Amino acid sequence: INLTKVDAVEDDTNLLKKSIIKLDELFLLVIVGEFNSGKSSFLNALLGDKYLQEGVTPTTTNINVIKHGIKQKKELDVSNKDQTLIELPVNWLKNINLVDTPGTNAIIEGHQEITETFIPQSDLILFVTSCDRAFSQSERTFLNKIQNWQKKVLVVLSKIDILDSKEEEVQIINFIKHNMKKSLGEE
């Protein structure tokens, strides 16, 4: 398609070109949540090994784009200094790309901005919230932004092992359901 013949503005032309490229890409699953909510731990469990750094302070400083590779490889994306490309020998990654994002509430400048830049490109968002601070005000604020992008969101409740009883688990799940419905208008 030659968009210059229809007098398209350069920004619109670039957006359309990116959209055409996106049609050929794999399904993109973006994992978001506050720092120390358990995003990297969840991904490591999903991937079957400890590939990503975990910690009590913000450990993910770049957006990690995780794709299938014959062997494990990690390198800074030369076209975008805020992204790290990670290839892993995990078979199901042949059909999907994962994105591990910095915490939405991290103090480190730029974390929230780069996360918010990446989310509009996603096909589905996994929102990780922790039992020890489930559905905080900053999480509500961030989910309201996601609603503006009209993305599908699945909630992952992490650190459930710190709860003392099944009743606490039910209480937190109901609290999250109620607040998700309030924030996004759906369960």
C-alpha cells in the first residue's frame, strides 16, 4: 500500500505500517502490576525455571520481551534501550510472546511511562496483584488507564501462600472481584 498517494500524514502512515507489521506478529501477552507484586516469580513459574530476576525491590528495570529461541539468550534491544530481548527454549513460546514490565508504582523514573507505552500494543494483559496489598489505589488508577485502551485483563493473585485461611483467600478474591467490576465494569 502506498499511503503517500492519499496524502496521508507521516504519523498516520507510520502508525498504519506498524499495524500491518503487528498483524504478522505472535499473540502478545503483557504482564503488569506494582513492583514486588510477584510478576517475575509468576513468569518464572509459567516458564518452568528461574529465568527472570526476582527480589523485594524493583528488579525489572526494562521491558523484557520474551520469545522462543533455540537456546537461552538475553540482550539489550539496539532499537529501543528500554527493552531487553530474551529468547528461551520453551516450546509454547513458539506461539506467544510475553512481556515482563517494570512495576507500575516503582519510584525509578521511567518505569511507569515505558509500561504505559507498551500496553496499547498487547493482545491480553495479565494484571498481577499481591495478597499483601491487593488492589491498591495505584493499581486502581493504572487499571482505569487500561480501560481507556479497551484491553482484556485477567487478574493473577500472587503470594496466596502467606494467607492463614481459606476464608482470607475468599475475602481477598471477593474484594478484587468487587473492585475490578467497579474499575472496569466487568469481572
